[in-house]
Amino acid sequence: VLYGRCDEGLSSAAQPFVQALGSYVAACPVDELRVELGARASDLMALVPELGERLPAIAEPRPAEPDVERLRTLDAAVALVEAAAAAAPVLLVLDDLHWADVLSLLLLRHLLRTDARMRLLVLAGYRDTEPSRSPLLADVVTGLARRPDVAHIELGPLTERHIESILAKTGRRPSLAASLRMSTDGNPFFVGEV
């Protein structure tokens, strides 16, 4: 399981992939990592700087136009996920994509457009009600909706019955469910916090 999330406001470029791939790089045996990345290791250094610590002999990336460098980074990230999925099935969880930067969304689209048959399940979560979400997110979601292997699951707010159940399981009075539903609009996070 590889996990990464976006933060509101300032965050690093491609933060969810930096986190997810960084944890894989940290856990993968060095010899295996060297084989999995091969010549693409230098193209991934900008995205996953931890590679320099794990594989100190990585050559500097070849200089190129910014668009070419970005494509090399995208290809190297996909190659690493593909190699990880060849070793074992991978669940890639990308959370809070409504705050994603352009590079994160391009990486997701690039990963899901690859023709390779990977043992990969991507779980991407976002709030469609978030006003700050990127217009590119809508394009990515629309493009993915056309694919037969993609399921879009819309989660609505918790109902009063759900909240009663939560209250009962936590030793609280289920009779508070109606007021809790009203004050939180059924948002699961807010229900838990209140």
C-alpha cells in the first residue's frame, strides 16, 4: 500500500506521489530498487530526492527542455509503480486531490493512461464541492469516467441513522443524532470531531 495526500495551500510539487513513491523507495531493498529503476533513476531524482541517499551513484539527469524533463519524470514515476506492481499488487491511495497541483494530476493521468497491465488499484479521493479544486481535476475525472475499468463512487453525507449507529457504538446517546446531523451536515469528519 502506497499512500500520499495533498495539503491545502503550500505543498511540494506532486506531493501525493512524492509521499507514496518516497515510502516505496525507503522500503525497497537497494539492489531491487537499482534494477527496477535502471537508467530512469536520474529522471526521478527531482521527484523523489531520497533516491540519492539510497542509490548514491545515480548520474545527474541529462539537461533538456522543461517539457522533456517533465515527461521523463512522469515516465520514470510510472516505471517505478509498474516495477513495484510486478513484485506485488499495489494499492495506491491518493487523498485530497481537490488540492492537487498540476504535476500531481498530470502524474495520475499519465499513470492511468499507460498501456501496461499492472497489478495496480488506484484509490483517488477528492471533494467535488471544494471551491479551490483545480480545473485539471475535472478533466482528469471526466477522462477516467470513460474507461470501463474505472469506478466512480460518490459518497454522500451520513444520514441520521448512520450517526445514531456511530453514537451507539461509542457509548453516546443516539438521540443526539438529529442535532449532530444538523450541525455537521453529515460530514463524517465533523461528526467524529464533534
